[in-house]
Amino acid sequence: MAPIAAGDLIPDGTLSYLDQDNKPHTVSIHSLAAGKKVVIFGVPGAFTPTCSLKHVPGFIERAEELKGKGVDELICISVNDPFVMNAWAKTYPENKHVRFLADGSAKYTQALGLELDLTEKGLGNRSRRFALLVDDLKVQVANVENGGEFTVSGADEIIKAL
């Protein structure tokens, strides 16, 4: 399947998260994005170096600026379970705006056409690093990285596109 691109409608899919009482829940991407401007960014894995030290912090640090430019939601997706995503989110106590959602079986990542096979590195199927600017379910910008790069999917690039 071809990767999601500008002009495409995002597929619907169900992702999971833990509430404040550590109870698991699911949420539909369409329920979060319909009628809104959202940034959905994906990372290969929670607690991995580039993801933890550059990608996620960039969106946390620039969240107010993104909100000021009309972004309603900032959503981080990773092919991890909701328990891992919850623990990872807690490592960013300054975070007030980025929502961490789990795609444990990579079904949504596959629906986007953004899966990355890292089996040879012992990591299994993951997500390519990406950032999508979505307005009422339609992709306005699709910044997808090649391999392990981090050049086009950061918060700075999305801000430039706004």
C-alpha cells in the first residue's frame, strides 16, 4: 500500500491509552480529528533515543505555538502498548498538550502505509517516523522520513507549513 500523502483522507482506526486510573480505553482517530486541525506524528518506538530526545520534545516545546496557529490536537502514535505509552508520557512532566496513543499491533500504522520492518534489529514491525498535518480528516502535509532520519517530521517543519 502506498504511504499516506497530502490530499488523502486519513483512515479511521482505533488506538489505545490509559486513563488517570490506569484503566485501558480505546479511541477512534476520526473522533479526535473530525472537524479539527490536528498534528499526528508517529515514532518508531517509545523510549528510543531520537524519539525521546528530539521528536517528542520538539512538539512539547512548540505546542503553544502550534495551538496559536490553529492546531486543536497534537497526537503522538507509536507501535507500543498503552502501558508503555503511558509510562513514556510521564517522562515529560511539562507536557500539557501532546496526547500519547498506542498502536500496539501496528494496525493503524499499516492503514497509513507507514510500517517499518525493523525485525533484523530486534525491534519487529514499527512505524516510520512521520508528521501529518490534518484538517478535518484531510492530510494537508505528510512529512515522512526515510530510514532512521529526523529531518522533515519535527515540529519546526509543521510550523513552517502552517
